[in-house]
Amino acid sequence: MNDTSKAKTRRKAALATPSALGEDATRDISGELNALLADVLALYIKTKNFHWHMSGPYFRDYHLLLDEQSDEIYATLDPIAERVRKLGGTTLRSVGHASRMQRLMDNDADFVTPDDMLAELREDNVQVAAYMRATHQLCDGYGDVATASLLENWIDEAERRVWFLFETGRRA
């Protein structure tokens, strides 16, 4: 076998990480986690986009808030993907793959007001927390306590972001 044939064979080799949860759990939980990974990536990019394009009298406060939140969101990406691999699944392979799986809407507008930025991010975080809860229920059904435990912390973080975005955007 020549070097090219060997390389092609290696590329087709299975990534068969053993898992005690079984094939159905690996398939279903990995699928949900990959969709969640795509959504969290989309939320990260949107939060950074709004951070970069913030303007107005509260610029500094909002800019720093969104920077802090984007860092927190970014910190969940690798653990989600690694959990998929620990389960025996495979994860997102490209930006295109992520965009096909994401459920959150992008925002490509040239200008978004600061209040609209905060409101949109608040609603996106509410939605991400809901996706996480649904994934948690799936994990409960399969007895995947490790993934469920991770999700519980991420849900709490998303709810904290919702709270901060709500209070920051409130005009009382």
C-alpha cells in the first residue's frame, strides 16, 4: 500500500471512543450537544459582534459587559465538544457545519441600537438555556449524569447572563 492509500485509510478510520451509555445514547446525546455547540458558537460570535459595535453613552459599561459574557460563552465551547467525544460521538467539523446546525438567528445588520443588542442577546440566552434544559432531559433519560451535571452549570451561567442583560437594559 502506497503512502496516499495509507493516508486515505487513516482518514476513514473510526473514532470509536468506548462509552458505557450505548449506541442510542451516543447518537442522540451527541446530536443534541452538537446542535447546542452550534448555538453556543453563534451566541459567542453575536455577543462579540455586539461588543465590537457597541456605541452610545453607556458604551464602556456595555462593551465590558459583553466582553465578559463572550468570554464566559467561549469557555463552554471546548467542554461541549469534548463531551461529545467522551461519549463516542464526533463533533462539528467546520463553520459551515455549525451554521447548518445552529438554531439561533444571526444578526448581520449594519447598525443595531444598544438597547436592541441587549434585548436580542437576552432572548438568545433564554433560548440557549431552554435548549440546555431539553438536552438535560434527554441525558436524564439515558442516565448520563456527567453531561447533565455540566449542563446544570451552563444553564445557571445562561440565566445569569439573562438577568444581567435584563437589568442593564431596563429603563425604569
